[in-house]
Amino acid sequence: MIDRFKQIVNDKSEKDLELFIIELFNDSENSKIYYSVIEKVLLCIWHNLHEDLINLIYLKNLKYDGFVRPIIEIATNEEEYRFFDDELEPTLRKCVHALKMIDSTKSNLAIEELMKTGNENVKIVLEMYR
């Protein structure tokens, strides 16, 4: 399956990536072997599945510090990665959830960085954890 995922990235196939994300949601055993490839594809701009990938990290509770930098980039670069977000900023909110799930020194520093933006949606998500 890892070779197939690498081929999807090489082919830049958004449709195949979407199907693969669905498979990863259902794979309860092998998530860790995909961390480095997921990290690589998070910031690719050939697809529009950034929210789905963040959702995968969040809902599958994938604890990997390598995701922190790309998550922060997605959270802070609305024009490049969050052009589907409306005023509720669902992708940004999922970024905060994913960082909370990673729960490392690096992810907690990233959350502090997001809090400094004064974004109301960041505050709303963090209130859920109090």
C-alpha cells in the first residue's frame, strides 16, 4: 500500500489521493508507516484535500511531530490551503484539533503561535479543551 501511495503522489492524482485517504481512515493497524508520506503530501498544492488530510490526522489521533510544521502552514496560509474555508474556518479549526491531538511540546508551541493571531475560531476550538 505504501508503494501505491507514493505512486499517487508521483502521479499527482487528487482522485486517487481522496480514495486513499478513505482507506487510511479504515486502516486501524498501519497508520504509522504512512506518516512521512502524509507529511510530504500535506503541503502539496496539486490537490485540494488539505482539510481531509488534517481531518485524518485529527480523527485517527496520529501523534507525529513531523505534521506540526505543515499544519501550521495550512492554518496560517489561507490563500494557498484554505480557500474553501468560510467565516467558521473549518480547516483552521481542524488544524487546532489536530495539534491538540498530537499533544507534544512542538504542537503546543504551535498552538500558542496560533493563539497570538487573535483569531476567534482558534479561541472557540481551544475553549472545547478547557
